[in-house]
Amino acid sequence: MFTNEKDARERLIENEELIFTVLLASKSDDIDVETQNNWQKLWNELNVKNEIKLTENRIISSFKNTILSKRNKTLSKYRELIYEEYSKII
């Protein structure tokens, strides 16, 4: 997520599951409350748009829909925040 040459939008979309997994890991009792709150805030901000159901089997997640609506410059800042917070968990 942090080293390939794709733009921030592509990297975030490709790593939605990893970001969600780290969010869940941040809820562990041995993680400080500030880090837990930062992860929850990031997740909430990146999930403001509604999920879109295209067909019975195809859905655009709230995360992806939100990412697609934001500017790449803004997403680069989110990516940097995720990197900072990720290093506190892993």
C-alpha cells in the first residue's frame, strides 16, 4: 500500500480489506485509546457515502464510493495518516 507507484485512490481501494483489518486490530485492549480513536475517525471519514448495489452480486462499498468521490490530493493525506497510524499497530 505504501510502496507501489499507483496513485492514492488506487492504493486505498486495493487495500480496503487491509485497512479494515487494521481498524479491527486497533480495537485491541493493548492499543492506546488515542490510536483507537484515530483509526475509528479515519474509517468513519472514508465511509461517508452510501453503499451502491449494482446487481444482486455486485456492490460498491461505502469505502470505495467515498474514495471515488474525493480528490487524489486529499486521499494522499489520508494515506499518510494511515501510514502513521498503521506503524503504531503493527
